[in-house]
Amino acid sequence: MTSCHVAKEPIKKVAIFGGTHGNELTGVFLVKHWLTNGAEIQRTGLEVKPFITNPRAVEKCTRYIDCDLNRVFNLENLGKRMSENLPYEVRRAQEINHLFGPKNSEDGYDIIFDLHNTTSNMGCTLILEDSRNDFLIQMFHYIKTSLAPLPCYIYLIDHPSLKYATTRSIAKYPVGIEVGPQPQGVLRADILDQMRKMIKHALDFIYDFNEGKEFPPCAIEVYKIIEKVDYPRNESGEIEAVIHPNLQDQDWKPLHPGDPVFVSLDGKMIPLGGDCTVYPVFVNEAAYYEKKEAFAKTIKLTLSAKSICSSFH
Amino acid sequence: MCALPTPWEPLRRVAVTGGTHGNELGGVYLVRHWLQAPGELQRPSFSATPILANPAATAVCRRYVDQDLNRTFTNTFLTSKAAPDDPYEVTRAQELNQQLGPKGSDQAFDFILDLHNTTANMGTSFILEATRNLFPEATFSMHLCRYLQLQSPELTYSILEYQAPGETNGLPSVAKNGICLEMGPQPQGVLRADIFSRMRALVASTLDFIELFNRGTAFPAFDVEVYRILDSVDFPRTEDGHLAGTVHPQLQDRDFEPLLPGAPIFKLFNGKDVLYDGDSTVYPVFINEAAYYEKSVAFLKSRKLTVSVPALPALTAAPTLAP
């Protein structure tokens, strides 16, 4: 008889996705390595499947072929009639949903880790899609504690209009893993090592959980997205100002209304404005120029989780 | 290939090219800015022409469409008969050769400054392409580098000499004199304000130097360290050619620092180290440049040597100012 508040089903099926964006190389090469030598990611009693989600984009070392795979896993796209005319990534999303989902059903994978890199100076980042998920809050708490003193930040994208239909969202427990800074098309050993450690701690947590360990109530600091900010542009849509040197590389650091955020090509400084302190993330991410996002504003929150344990014990 | 003499007339026809690789954004944004506001490129004795070298690649933010433009300025490509199914960059190289060349002729532009970025930690570097000897071909460009260094003595600028096997093939080689300005680290598809403003200041100082020369300034001989590129080292690969590891943490970001035999250069995915097995110290550059993975280059080896640059004599005739 346990004192645990929330008993959860043991975890059986875990997937690790790499290459959702074909030029974010850490996930690509970790998954390729684990496909030939998977010892490191095996845990007794757990099925852990590494998988390359966008092989054509990986082949061309580009983010995507037709459209961003990590934005198309909504029910509308997943339900479209299969046809040659569908964008490659939508067809691929349907295949992935069939293999690892279906989304919103009981048959899908329990956990999917989706590996990403960013050109932003975000360090080790875990991405949470649901602020009330005790299991994932506990997992993230465990990973963050295990990685210390290496910082690990938690980005909460639970926002009605800003949240997006990720590849990993077909699992019961979707986990985004984002490590930067790393240029597109470059594989850095230090970044690879950090991502590898994050996965190791995540799998250790799942194993401990399945073995019956009880995780007491915990709290984590998270950064919740509130708004995306585009670059200043002219009438033709061309970028007229760049991220100010004071903001460049300062992801997660407090940004105040009077602080510089952009500097125009003719030298004018543009401040944040508004009336509250925010914490910027995805500052100067290469892939977001076309998505009209120079950085995202977040606010700091604390999320709590009840104690959890596996219902099997 | 005849050696080009040092200029004996003022330099009138100068080009600053950006977007030779469409995802190296420093040059792209500078050229776009100058096309709308060219005042910055004007000097009393000449005006520099801003050119977006690879517009199609720039439009899709990729290095190239069909082939690397900055390897396409060879005699073969430049003189081949134009065909509708030519690679985009061959057609473009021929257009640029018309506008800025013809390469090797007396009608060619006097000087091309070609703007580049790298994902490697190379700070501010100048790349000279030479067929055999650096001098007298590169005398003018070497004096330019010296002038730029003296303007900012607290910063480290590096000069790389690349000896083309056979003929030169880069964009600057179309003009009588030319140089690549390479700044990093900056990811492809990213514009960093610090790199952008430093690149802009270097272009301004370059034009100031040309103006000084045009006004009859003489520049004395000097000695300088250059890095002469030797050969390249590929990533460790599996039997089927895929990456088996990447640049070792102890080599990453250490461009221009001495690499000794026995030092680690790669970390394999299985955790093992690969050590440098050369028999002498080399100076690695372009360490972990994104665009070089497909060229099978993890880094380039270079030798550091001191070269004696001959004096750049003053123009004897008083220059006439541009109308």
C-alpha cells in the first residue's frame, strides 16, 4: 500500500525521434547511431525505438521538403485522404501517426522524445505542452536535477493560439528536447553530449518509475510562452532591423520594457516596450525568419506535480 | 596565367559582392541595404558597386541552387557555350564575368571585395586565392589587409592564402585584384548584429584604403604572418560513407591554434577519440564549417609562415576625381 497520490500505468513503449527537421543534426546522428548500436538506450522492460521522422529532409540536409513536419500533426491533416498531391510532410505525418499513434487513442506510444537543435543560445531545453501533466513535470524535474549544474530550462507552449501540432503530440506523453546553440548543418560534440545526457536521464526516470519508485510532490520553474515578436519589416516585407547585440545570445535572461531588442540597419535602437519583464527565447533562430518570429516572450511560472508511482506495484 | 602587376592607375571600378552563398547573411543584408542607399559606398575618386552575386540562392536562403558559385569562375565554365539547361550558377558566373570581367582582361574591374560568413570560429579572416606566388599578384590585397589591421590593432585579423591547383575559381579572381572577407562564427540563415556592423565597418575602411591609394599614398614594405592552406581532413566515416563521429571538443572552435601530432581531432559516436596522426604542427581553419560536410572537409590544415610584402608604390600621376 503506497502513500502515492497518483498511480499511473507503467510505461511500455517509448520512441526517440530525430530528423524532424533534417538540418538539426544532433538528433539525426544520435538516432542513426542508436539504430545500429542501441545498447545505450535500452532499459529492461521497456521498448525504446529510435526513428528518423523526415528522411527526405535529412538526405538533403534541409529543414523540410514541402512544409514543416512539426506543424502538421493536427487531426485535419492526419485525416486527409492520402494522395500524391498532399505535401510530402503531410503524407509522412500520416505514416508516422499510423506507426506510433494514432493520435488521441489508447494504442499510441506512451512517450515520444523529439530531438531538435536551435541556432539560439538556449542551452538544454525541455518542451512541455501541458501544464497539468504530473508525470511529465516529475520527469522534467528529475532530468533537470540530474543535469545540474548544467542548466536545463523548461519551455511551456501551452497557449491557446500559439501552441502547434507537433510530431510528438501523437503520444500520450510528448517531450520536446531542444539543445543549442548549434548552426543548421553542423554537428557539435558538446551539444551531442548534452542531448545524450538528457535522454539518458529521461530513460533512467522511466525505468525507475516502472520499477515502482515513488516520486514525491515536486515543483519546477517553467517559462510559458505569451507572445511571438517579429522583426520590424518594410512595406515589401523585408527585414529592416536585426536582434540587438544586447539581446543576442541572452535567451532566458530577464528583458525589461526599456531594454534594446532590435537595431535598425541605419543604427536606430528599438526597445522592448510594454510594461512588464519577460524572458526571451528562440532569440535569432534561423528557421523562424520565415515564420516571422525574431524571439518569443515568456513569463516565469512555477508548476507543481503531485507524487506519482506506477500502478503496477 | 600571367602575374598581375601592382596597379599603376587609380582604382575606379570596385565591386562589393554579397550573397555569393545565399545563406551567408552578412553580405546579403549589406548589399540589399546599399542597393537602396549607395551613399556609404561613395568616395571622392570612385564609387563601389554593390552586387548580389547569387540572387536565386539568396531568395531561398541556400548556399547555391545547382553548384557552388564560388568555385565556378574557371576558364572552362566562363567560356563554355551557354545552353538552356546549364546549371544556374554557370549562367550566373558568365553574367558576372560579363559585368565584372572578362577575367584576365584589361577591361576587368580593378577590385572585388567578396563578403562571406562561416559557421567556424574564424573571427575576421581574409582569403587570398593565388595560382603560384603571392607576389606581385596579391601585393595590393596584402597592403589592404595591413591597413585594416592597423585601423584596429586590438583585434586579430587572419590572412589565409589558398593556392588554387591549376587555375583560380573564386569570384574575386574575375577582377584584377580581389579578396574574400570571411567572418564567423555565424550560423547559416542567421544575421548577427555584431558581425553585421563589423563587416560594414571593414567595407568602409577598405574603400578608405582604396581612396588613399588613389590619392597617391605610398605604402612601405612589411612582414606579416599568413596561413597557407595545405590540404583537408575529412570526418571519420563508416564503411557506407556516413559520419562516424564529429570534431572533437578540444579542436572545436580552435581555428588558427596550433594542432600538434597526437592531439584529439574527432570524437566518435561510440565515445572513442581519433588523434591527429600528422608528423608536424599544423594550424587548422574552417573547423566544422556546415557547407564543407558535403565537400568531405571537417577542417583545413594550414602552415603558418611569415611573408615579406613588397612596398606598394604611390601612383605617379595625380589622380583625377571621378566626375
